[in-house]
Amino acid sequence: MPAAPSPRILILGATGGLGRALHRHFAPKCETVRWGRAELDFERPAMIPEKLAAQPFDVLLNAAGMTSPDACEMQPEIAQLANVTAPQILAECCQARGARMIHFSTDHVFSGELHERWVEADATQPVNVYGRTKRDGEMAVLQASPNALVARVSWLFGPDKASHPDHIIQRALQAAELSAVEDKISVPTSNADICGWIEQLIHAQANGVWHLCNGGSASWHSWAEAALQIASVIGLPVKTTSVRPIKLAELAQLKALRPLMTVMNNAKLQNLLGSEMRHWREALEDYLVKNYRAP
Ligand SMILES: NC(=O)c1ccc[n+]([C@@H]2O[C@H](COP(=O)([O-])OP(=O)(O)OC[C@H]3O[C@@H](n4cnc5c(N)ncnc54)[C@H](OP(=O)(O)O)[C@@H]3O)[C@@H](O)[C@H]2O)c1
């Protein structure tokens, strides 16, 4: 049987951390177009149908959205446009032309109350505007396009945008006194690994809600110490590898509430792929060795 032709892919959020990683992954394999805010502004949702109509594609990867919980809390109308209204219109357009939409969402859809690892079917109960708009966006996308796939991800890291491990390493190059929150728990996840999983989900024609995360779990504190230990082993002149644990409640500057325990269960993905997702430490080591070790 001849192999199925590669789908033409349109990536939104091309200036973001995940959007950049998706483009690097897919561009060598298939026809790939990337759009940032300059090409499609979610704050002007009426423009979406016309813009999409002029662009050929088979699969739309939506990695765009308002992703800062504090910004969403302060500007809920813009969060609604970026995380709900625009994704809904994108899904309607995809449905009308027979294209598939893959929409990225978040572990912030969960309440964060103590719980086993959250599975896809668990009830959502967001505690902030970011989580509520992302949850409403998921529902709007799936209602408009039943073939769409919602990929919930958590605590992303990778070479395209500095995140927690990069920030803590930069701080440890300057100072020996560091602190990080120990009572907020989720799963650090490699953007590069997500790209591979998305490719397989596209080939499997999967739809519905999926949890895409590496194995294990961490707090911001244990994630920070792991990053510093790896940094030290690969020869970065960090001034410490130990971090003082603090409580989330001590971070008075945060505008939005944060859910405490949002570790997601990735068994559904594991069953589809027939293998375990690697532990986040292994993925983190891979990232830091490739991007920080001197040649
Ligand atoms: N990063 C994480 O740890 C994390 C955790 C859980 C879930 N997620 C989800 O994963 C997805 C990708 O996250 P990310 O970390 O790659 O996000 P990111 O780096 O913040 O990138 C967001 C992208 O969305 C674009 N965007 C924002 N507002 C827009 C608007 N009004 N119109 C058009 N584009 C707009 C940004 O463009 P500009 O560059 O112009 O602002 C950027 O390209 C999001 O759905 C996020 O909710 C991320």
C-alpha cells in the first residue's frame, strides 16, 4: 500500500517556545507554514476565517494563546479572545474545510487539590482566569470540531524560550542564595518530546483530549535542584546546587492563584505509542547537555 502523503501543516504561535519547536520538528518532514501574531492576531477574531481561507493546510497546530496566568488575570477580556473566541473560530474553519485542528491546553484546567495523577476524563475546575479560559477553549474547540485534538501539556522547557531551569541556572551563575517553591507540583516536559508525540498522534488520526507530559513529577524546587546538579556535572560554574524550599504563599507578587497539584497521567498516550514516556530528568539532562555544555 502506498504511504499516506504528508499533511500540510499550519503552525500558529510561531514566535512562542512550543511553536518554534514544532516548526523545527515538522519543517524538514512536510510542507509547513508558521504564523505569529503579525500574521494572525487573536484579538481581531473576525479576521480569522478570511485569513485561513487563503492558506492551504491539512492540519492546524494552535500553539498560540495568552499563556501568562498573571496577564490573564489582569486582562480577562483579552484572555477570552485569545484562549476561547479565536480557538473556537479556528475550529469552526477547520471543520468546514475538512482540516484537523490540534489545540494546546494546560494542566491549569485542574483545581490542584490533592488527587491522584489527573486523567483526561477528570472533571476540570480551574482556579484562575488562565485555566478557565483554556478550559472553555478546549470545550469550544471540541464542540466546533469533533475531530479536533486537545493536547494538555505542563511545565515546558526547551531551547526556544527560557523557562524555569534556564532562569535558575542564570541565577546560580550569579548568586549562591536561591529559593524555589516546593508545594506546587506538576510534570516538567520537553518541547522536543511533545513534537514527536504530536507527529504520532497525527498519524494515528487521534482526537479528543490527551495528556502529553514526560514521566515522573516535580516541584519548582526539585526541578530547580535537578537543573543545577546537571549544570554542575556538565561544567557550568554555578555557585550552588542547593536551593532553599519556600511555599507558594510566600510569592506575594503573583496576581493569579496557582493550582498546587496538577500532575497529569499520561497512560492514554503511553498505550497508544506502546512505550513509556521518558522521565523528565532524562529529558532535562538531554536538553541541558545539548544547549549548555561547552563544545
Ligand atoms: N509554557 C508552559 O509551561 C505551558 C504549560 C502548560 C500549557 N502550555 C500551553 O502550551 C501552549 C504553548 O505555550 P508556549 O509556552 O509556547 O507559549 P508562549 O511561548 O507564551 O507563546 C505563545 C504564542 O502565542 C502568541 N500569542 C499570544 N497572544 C496572541 C494573540 N493575541 N494573537 C496571536 N498570537 C498570540 C505569542 O505571540 P507573541 O510572541 O507575539 O506574544 C506566541 O507566539 C499554550 O497553549 C499554553 O497555554 C504551556
